Amino acid sequence: MATTIQVKLAERSYPIHIGKGLSFASTLDGQPGTRILIVSDSHVDALHGQAVCAQLEGRGMTCLRAVVPAGEETKSLKWVEYLYAQAASAGLDRNAILVALGGGMVGDLAGFVAATYLRGVRFVQIPTSLLALVDSSVGGKTGVNLPQGKNLVGAFYQPIEVDADLDLLKTLPQREYVSGLAEVVKYGIIWDASFFHLLEKHQDGLLARDPVLLESVVARCCEIKAEVVAMDEREIGPRAILNFGHTLGHALEKAGGYGRWLHGEAVAMGMHFAAHLSVKIEGFAPADAARVSALLTALRLPLRPEGEAVPAWPVLRGAMQSDKKTLARRPRFVLSRKLGAAVVGCEVEDSLLEEVWNVCCK
Ligand code: GLY
């Protein structure tokens, strides 16, 4: 059984199919002769590349694979150029489909290539990490990093379909799976208090990847994301609620050289920080901030950097400066008034930021 959720964006609308196996991947069906370029990283290609390619060839399509190194460093213009060359030598035409088979890095990179190669070719996301499934594969944000900061070059470019095959999660290392749970928790905080409560009730099932629970949790996250994106595709306003925990999270990722913490781990620390900041300036109940921290901890996510090399506040404050949500050199925060209701564009005094960092994160 598959669940289908529609992202409603007029002529750019598309389905997210969530299920097991790829038999539900409707766009990738019935188009014999179509050339497909599957982009994945070396880990995912070794695990799933051949099988996915064989399925598509079985449906009469011509399938080629382009493999890039695993790791966030690959999300760069150098690898965009590499993929343009692969697309050109594979003879991809305007009728071709570029498939991103992988986690967030592959989806963002391949999506940007799809947005720009031949001024845009069709694009399908097959996410293989929980983080990509519930967040980055939906909503059309594509792009790469520059040495100056994350995601500084990109395009809004919607896929024509997202095929979320939960079987692909079976090979995901536990640390990466847990990192994806941070984005799951985020939806409860920013949009749906009863979903937050459900996550509290099912912590063990979530950690054990209970398949029935997982399918419904992934579907709810995609539903929320689809609703937010349909309201504000290009992040003029409310879509920014999806960045809850990301202002500090991105700064931590940068301070850690993009290798020390996984994205979800950095976002978990950022959400703990944002919840406590929300108590100070948005009237968020201290008991609810404590629930946020308790749920993150129960899901084995970090609340603060541990060990000797805790980034110094001036380093983090400096890293926030290059965040693309920064306006007039002041970072903007997404905060929360109560569970299920987020506020965007909050400017916070530097002294308060430092105080909350010292009290709850150091
Ligand atoms: N990952 C945040 C967004 O898609 O807007």
C-alpha cells in the first residue's frame, strides 16, 4: 500500500508517493525510450544503483548512472560541472529525466543540475535518507555550497515526482537515521502539537524504525511540508518556519567544518537553543521547552556540543553572519509561541543570544 500526497503548486504540482518498493513510481512508468540519468553518491550507488537502474530498464527506459563522492564537500560547483559533462556525454535531451537517488546532498546537487542543464530537464527525487524523505526532497530547493557558506547558489526547481521507498531506509546507518528524526520533531514544534505528542508517545518505535509507524510519520511530515510549500513556494514569508533550529544549526555545521555534526544533529542543537530563546522572547512555556529537549534526548539527538572543542560564541556568531537569512548583518530566527505555532523573522539582541547560548548550550 502506498500513500500519495499532492504538492499543490498549479502547473508545477506533483505527487509524493510513500510506500515500499518502487512499483508505485508512476512517472517513471510507461515512458519507454526515455533516457534517465540516475545521480547518486558512491555509498548509495553501491547499495541501490544497479537495482533501481534494472527496474527502470525493465520498464523500457534507457538508464545511465552518474556517481559522485559521498559527503557534503561534493555539494559544490565543481561537481555540478562534472554532472553537466556526464549529462552531455550520456546524450540527455529535453525529454530526459534526471533522477536523484540519495540523501539531501545528492538531491540538492542533482536538482540544481536538472534546473540548469538545457535550461531545465525533468527531475524525480528518490530519497534514501530519512532527512531527504521528510524534508529536502520535497519543495524544490536545489543548490550547492560556496566556501563562504551553505546553499549560497541555487534555484527553486520542483521535481515532477517524489518516490519515497521506505525499503531504501533499511541500509541507512543509525546515526544518519537519528539525524533525520530531528527534522521530524521540527514539524511537531512548528506546525502540529498533536503530532509532537504522538512522537513523544512512540519514541521507542521511532528508534526501532517500526515500519507502520514510520510510514504514517513520514506521510504526516510530507503533508505538512506540502502544505507549507503550497502557501509560499519561494520563501517570501511563512515557508521560513521550516528553518526552525537552522540559524544556529547552520552556524554549528560551519564551525565544525561540515564534518563534525550531521545536519540533523546540528539542527537538534539549534532547536534546543531556539526553544529556550522562545521562552525568553515569545512566551513559549518553559515546560514545553523542556519537552522539546526531552524528546530530542530520548531520540538520541544532542542538545549541545560535547567534548573539548565547543565552538566559541564569537565563532558561531560570525558563522551566522554568512547565513543567507541574515539581513543587514543581523541573523533572523524562527521562534515558537507555543507547540505547533512558529514565528518567523525574529531579530534578537546579541547579548540575549549569547546569554541563552551560555545557559543552555555550552
Ligand atoms: N528545508 C527547508 C525548506 O525546504 O524550506
